[in-house]
Amino acid sequence: MSDQRKIAFLFPGQGVQKTGMGKDFYENFETARQVYDQASQWLSIDMRELCFEKNDRLDLTEYTQAALVTTCIAMEKVVEEMGLFPDVTAGLSLGEYCAIEAAGGMSARDAVTITRRRGILMEQAVPAGVGGMAAVLGMETGLVQKIIDSMEGISIANYNCPGQLVVSGKRETISLASERLKAAGAKRVLPLNVSGPFHSFMLADAGKRLGEYLEQTEFSPLRIPYVTNVTAQYIEDIEVTKSLLEKQIFSSVLWQQSMECMIEKGVDTFVEIGPGRTLTGFLRKINRTVKIINIQTIEDLCHVADMARKYGELPG
């Protein structure tokens, strides 16, 4: 592989989970199998059943988060076993825990157990039906902000990519804002199938409670930096991570800004690890000149390995 490239590993957030995710990694790699089996022991949850067999729990936040983190870490360890390593990492919301683990800041066990607690806290934070989220497509950020600034109980939760934002807050306010945004020219405003108003002020108490839990967790010095959702900046000092993860639950996810920061610092190859191609899609709208690789199946992994062996270069 070319040592000229500056590589970032990216990890997706809640919403990309699907039945069967990671199953081919589990069946073919001992490294991945160990992650799933250990996660089952840590949480007293059968991760194989949760991730590989059709069930009604995988889409429940309290289960989704630990399941997705387990899957992404299992895949990441196989990718590194293949000989591909990052210079920096980042993850969208929940994915930030995988990014910190891959950067050496926390163990796989802590990433899995903390996100199990995080999922429960977020699920319980707001009574069902009180809050919600919606994706706003095809509208300039400044105009979206101007419209919602005049409304109480709503804020921008995610800056995903040009032309795609997510708003979060009180359900009735989301509904009213949706009508105003469409009237002002938004191409589409789509309600999201989520259990609460994530990344909004309504999750502040959940953040505080998670912070108390994080205080009991032992973090490790980072081997490489990761980029935090909260400020879209490189983090090299693990001491600030606990505070950032507490804030992350109720702060906006600055994903577009995070990618732009990494590109500005010379990252030219992005490897999305985990189910789906959501982050790949965002990146193509943020910057079409960077190399983007998606690894969610063994077929993807083999393609990367074959190209690297054949040409000494990553595919793109």
C-alpha cells in the first residue's frame, strides 16, 4: 500500500443497523468472533441472536447502540489485522465510540458497555411521543437556522453534508417547523423513525447521567487523534474525552465540519467501516476529490486486500 496516503477510519451512527450485519465477519474471522462472543458475556445479551437473526429488539435504541458498536469494532479489528491502519478516526454520533476505541482511547469492552448504558439513558430521557427528529433536504443552512430561530423547542441536530440537515426537539414544534421549511423552499422534510429528540437540549439530563457513568471509566492515552462531533476538531488529549462524550448527547453533530477539518489537514483516503454507505454518501457531497472506501462485507474487504496486493494501492 502506498505510504503517501493519509487514511481516516469512519464509523456510522444509529440508523444503519440491519439484521445480519457482521455475520460474514463472525463466520470467517476468529478476531471478529471474539468481539461478538465477548460482548455477549459483557452484557449478558446474545449478540449473535441480536445482530444476525430477525428480531424486534435490534431497532430499539437500548439494544441498537451496543449491537452496532460491537459490529463495527469486530469489522475494524479484522481490517487492521489485514494490515490497514488509520492516521485519524471519526464516528457519527454513536460511531464516535468506535472511533475512540480504534484510536486507542478506550477498550472494546468499555465501548460496548458504555454504549449499552448510553442507549438506555437516551431511550428513557424523554417520554414516548414528546420529541422527534426530521431530515431537511435541499435547503441552505443559514435559511434553516433563520426559520427555526423564531421557534421554541427545536434546534439543528446534525450537519451531515451540503443540503442535508437534521432538526430535533419537541414533536409539535418539529411538525410546525416542517411546514414552514417546506413553504420556504426545502425540497423535502422527512420525519425520522427515532425514539426521541436526540442531540437536542431535551437530552441534557441523559448527558449528565452518562457523564457520571463515564467518571467510573478508565480511558487510555490516544495512539492517534480522533475528531469529535462536538467541535469538529482533532482530539489528541484523552483527558477531554469524558466531557465531550457527555456533551455529545445533547450537542449538534458537526459531521460536515469534521470531514472538512480532516481534508484540510491532509486526509485524502476515507474508509467507512460498518453497515450501510451513509457516510460515503455524505462525503461524496462534501468533497468529490477524496478517495472513499466502504467496508461492510467480506467481499468489500477482499476487494481492498486484492487491490492493495496487486497494485500496492488502495482502491477508490
